[in-house]
Amino acid sequence: MTHLATTRVLPENWVISPASIVSGGEVLTSIQINFFQQYGYLVLPGAALNDLAVLRAEAQRQLAHPEQPMELEATVGYPGAPLANAEGGDTVRRLLKATERSKVWLDWATSAQAKAWLAPLVNDADPAKKVWLNPNHHNCLMTKSPRYSSDTGWHQDIRYWQFKQPQLVSMWLALGDERTENGGLQVIPGSHAAVFSSNQFDEKKFFRTDFTTNLTWLEKSVSIELNAGDVLLFDSRLLHKASRNHSELTKLSLVFTYHGESNYPIAGTRSASQPEIKL
Ligand SMILES: O=C(O)CCC(=O)C(=O)O
């Protein structure tokens, strides 16, 4: 099954109405919260349009002279990635520690608006409880170069993270348009709530595409089409993947991860290596 739709693909009963659009200081509707709980993700169209120019200019400034800490395509080594000592071997995949390298990114990721979106999702629909940003995962400018990029297989982000509970939510801001063609995300709705066995994943914890049992899940995949300024919220257990960038432009996204009051990183693990930020 291919998913090269030119419009956002959503479950049949889902209609984007004006009431579902969040812009500046607004809270999620119960329809949006229910959608997230059922499918494991939620798109907020145009939610960051007011801040887009500043956030994007900062991304371009940082990428023009990339500084450590960063991750290269060659280091990730996914299919399509250049070798370290070959042409394109210095292509940036992620500028890490986004909240430390940029005040404007930190302010956006910890804003009252971010808290308002995330609180009901990370706290079982009780928005009065607190939200924490974990700076040890994602917390990056995610880039995808048109010349040297790679394919990320189906995976759950929680696979290498260590928390008391697996419930975390990532906030993904599209700084430009994102389509399957330029490496935009594809997700499997509802997979965040599934119970999978370890043999459904390979040795690197990618969801196996050669395993018959997995096919019924893979057939449900949808392409997430984001326009610049759209925000995608998704559960850390949601199966997702993305291809390399087949367009002419570098794709840029900011990604941060959060959890609620009843969750915390396990001491002594990478998930607890840097102190969390309370929103
Ligand atoms: O942009 C991509 O290739 C996928 C990124 C992703 O899924 C991740 O970093 O967890």
C-alpha cells in the first residue's frame, strides 16, 4: 500500500473544522483530545504560524554554521546515508540540545501555549497537572538534506528511552512543508495502544516489514502532511517512519518531548542525564 496522497489523510470520521484549529493561547477541544487518545497523534494546523518566521530564521542561522552537539547522517547510518569519509559525509541530521543552543527555541518549547496543548495529553486529560520537557530525547532541529539523507524505518521512539511509564508526547513543528516526498512522517494510527511482542521488531527495534503478523498494522499507515507552521503531537509509542528527502529543499523541523506528573526518567539512564524543564 502506498501513501502518496496530496492531502492530509485522516480517518474517515474526522473532519477538520474551525473549532479544531488552535492558534495562540488556546486549549485543545475534547474532540482533539479524544482523537489523540484514540489514534496516538494530532495535527494542529497553523498552530505556530505567529512564531514561524523567527523560529525558522534561527534554524537557518544555526544550520549555516553548525556547532556541536550534532548528529550526522553518516553517524545515524540509515539506508541512503553517506559514508563518513565520502562526499556528503558531513551532512547534518540533527542539531542537538535545541533548548540550550537557542533562547527562541527554548521559549517556544516551554511556552504557555505549549503547556496548554500538552497538559491534557500527558496527564490523562487533567490539564491542571504539570508538564515536563525532557531535554535528553529529541530536543533538536531535525534536518533532512535533499542530497544526502536517509530512510528511517518503522519504530516507536520509546524503544531506547527509559522512563517509569512509556507515556510521553513529542511536539513536532514543521518549519517548512512536509510531505512523504521530502521525508515527511508516516504513522500507524492506534499503534501507540497496541501490545507488540519482541519478535515483531528486528535487532535494532525496527518494526519488521517482512513479518506477516505486522502486515495488518502496516496496511493502516497514513502520511502526515504538514504545512509550515503546523504542529504534530504524537505519542512516543506510535509507530512512525520517514523516507529520505526527494525534493530540492532541506526539510527542517523542531522536535521536543514531554511527560506528565505521574512519569519520570529512570535515574542513571540517558533519559535522566540532564535535568528536566518544568513548564
Ligand atoms: O525524519 C525522520 O526520518 C524520522 C525521524 C524520527 O522518526 C525520529 O527521529 O524518531
